Amino acid sequence: MLIRRLKKFPNRIYNFFKSHLKYYRALYSFKLIKGPKYINLKKDEIVCIILFRDMGYYLEYFYKYYRSIGVNYFICVDNGSTDDSISIVSKWENTILLKSELNFKHYQRELRQIATTRYCSDGWRLAVDPDEILEYFGSKKISLQTLIGDLEKNKFTGVVAYMLDMIPENKLSEISKTTFEESIKRNVFYSLDDIYSYGYYDKDCPIHGIIKNNKLNYENVEWKFGGIRKKYFGEECCLTKHPIFYYKNGVIPFVHPHLTTGLSLADFTVVLKHYKFSGTYIEREKKLIDDDRIFHDETRKRSSIINDGKSFSFKMNDFEDNSSIEYLIDRGFVGISDRAISFYKKNSEK
């Protein structure tokens, strides 16, 4: 009723009030399930922010991995799971578990922003999805604490990552019973073909206009799109994200699902290995469609092509299997400055 009345106002006023109404509806939808109400971060600590719905398949290994590289806290928002997601996250230490039943399809931005800003003091955020594994140069030896120490020393407040879709050699229907940890060992194939790029401030970039408040400190930073999901399913998916950033006054998280503004970006980029096509992928996608929880038509497009997975498989001659960060740097997929290389080498030797 109120939204219909606001339509009588000029578009600028209407959009202002509509966005605020959505935000506060989302805010008051949050319910605390377990954990503290608020986290006070220390200078060298980082909190991981995740949203999930029926992602129990990923969560045990996800927690194990990110704790191992130095995540101190987790803020988790369940969006109406019917699987074992809540019971898994309930066991995690140093975790705030929240719940919102609002449809992610309509409230993605608000849910992400509230989780990022309302339950934790200013400080470092790692915002990733449960099917994403972060890797950076030296990540097997250098913790996130060491990394953010370097970022602070150089007055960087954000890091750009590129998503790399990882796929199995087997048909998707043949891997439904593998665990996420097993899938990581088996989903070792990827392709850099069909990826196209724009300069970070390129006016032709589809999201130009909302990134001007970010400062580049390294010229080899791009917006990448496409990849294997473009080749096989016709998706124009965005592969660039800002997963690591320092939240403070003036920083606006998730202006776009992949984009945070108000950042001074680091002189290196990292990779997010994306394990969408793993384990119970086919069942998860079908459930999202049946529940009408998808944000765009890409999920429906993929599902119509893959169907039950019995007759679908990726063509393995399209792919390669060396996805080490060093090799991806040599291939030009991710980049790193001479200064950052010196830092990583120095700290890897300790």
C-alpha cells in the first residue's frame, strides 16, 4: 500500500524511499539463532561473511579451509534451508548464526549489506560464497593475518579476485555422492577461453558508473566476464569480485553482488576457485528453481541444458588442469606487482 502511494512522487524520491523500506524490512527479518549479538574485531582479525540456503554439502569443508588460512570469526545468514545447513553451522566456534526468510531473489543486496555491517565492528571482511575457495600467491604458507598486515602497511583496503569455474572429468550425474573435499580433488579442470575483459573504469563495462569510488593502485585489474558458463550455457556472468575489504565509514558493500565501493585496491589480484559443478549440483539447482529463489535466469538456462546430467558432459579437450596460482599468473589470469612478489617471497621463507 505504501509503495503504491509513493509512486505518485518523482522517481528519485520514490526510489529513495523504496530502497530504504526494503532495507529496513530486511533488517527486521533477521533472527539470531546462535552466537553473540555482536563481534568486536581486533586490528589483525578478519570475519568471513556468508549467506546460504541448502548448502550443507559445502559447509563442513568450507569452515575447515577458511579457519586453516586464518579466518577468526564467521557471520552466517541462513535463508530458509531445509537441509542440515543450520545444524552444521551451529557447531562452529566464533560464529554468529542468523536467519532471514526473505526471498534472496528480491533481497540479495540488503541481506548481504546487513550481514556485513550490522553485527561486527569496523575491520576486515572476507565475503565469499560456500562454493568458493580463495587462493592467493603464497596462500599455502602465508596466513590471512599476514596478508591483511601487508594491506594495512600499504594503505590498501580491498582486493580484487577472479572466479575460476572448476569442473570434474566425469559426467555431473556420476559425482552426486562425492563430498565437497573429494570434489576439490576431482574438479581440477578449467578453461580460460571465452573470458572477455574490460578495463576497470571502461565506460563500455556493463557495471560502469558504480565503480568510480574505488582507487586502483595496480594497472592490471580488469572486469572479467564469461568463461565456461558463457561457452556452454550462454551466460554473461561476471567473474570479478571484491571478496576482501576493510569495512569503515565511506565503504558501501555490495552495491552490486560482486562489488563494494570506497576501496583502495591492492597491487595484486587473487583467484576464487568456484566449485558450483560439484556433488549434488543438479538437485540444488532444481530446488532453487522449484522454490523460485533465483536472482536471474542463468540458473534456469543452465538447468534446461544440463537436465538430469545423464547426457551432459563438458568436452575435456577444452580444458587444462594446472590451476596453481603461479601458473595462473604466468597465463595472465591473475596479476601481481614486483612489490607484492617481494613481500610474498620474504614471508614464505619464514
